[in-house]
Amino acid sequence: QKGVRKESMVGVLAERSPEMAVSVLAVLKAGGAYVPLDPDYPEDRLRYMLEDSGACLLLAQPGLSVSGFSGETLEASLSSLTSETETGAVSDEADADSLAYIIYTSGSTGTPKGVAVEHRQAAAFLSGMQGQFPLTEEDVIVLKSSFSFDAS
């Protein structure tokens, strides 16, 4: 409904939560690419990442925002995400070569750099990890890294 199409960049500003997971899946389902944003980052860094990535939309968990963002910000609460969800099929615009997300480096040079990850790359990584460390539905995993860290 907000015009997200193949490789549209959408920022996702959320703590690790159901809202974060639903937001990411919504962006991918629409064919867009998400930019994970850690709420603990300084606001000027978040603003830079949104501008540099060309994000047109920001999905923000209630209580979170980035002042000065020139695009549209939508509250990503479970009630708002589920009440406006279309039940249609996954967009067929995106393919294996399309961007899935842009992850930003730590910025050791002073300016973070975006690394574009295609669906094929993400799938290959996950497949390799499953081969190395097979997981089943009975397994429980502790997540120690931020949502905006690539290995997460």
C-alpha cells in the first residue's frame, strides 16, 4: 500500500521482537529490501544509514523514531501490522538476484558502508550454516548479536 516494490529500501528500526520479524517479512513479501537499524545507535548514524541506502519508508517500533528522516515513518506495532496486512501472494517482482537487505559495517573509518545482500547470497549463507550446524524445531538458540549485525 505504500509503494514498496522490487528493491525499494525500507528501514526497520526495532528491538528484537515479533514486530521486528513481522516488519522484515512484510518488506520481503512486498519485494523490497530492508535496512536493519539498531535503536542503540546514535541518531545521526541512523539518519545517515537511511539517507545513504535511499530508504523511502521507515517501519519503527512504537516509541522509536529517527528525527530528520525525509521519508515516511510508519509505526510497526503488531496491531497496526496485522490489521493492514494484505493476504495476497508474495510479490513475484523479486528474484534471486534482487536485494534482500543492506547491512552497514561498523564504520571503523568513521563512516559506515552499506553492503548489499541479494536473496541468493542470504539463501546460500543459511544453507551453508544449516549444513554446518543442523537445526531442528526442537533446538533453542541464544542470539547474542544485534539485528543489524550480518550474522544474525
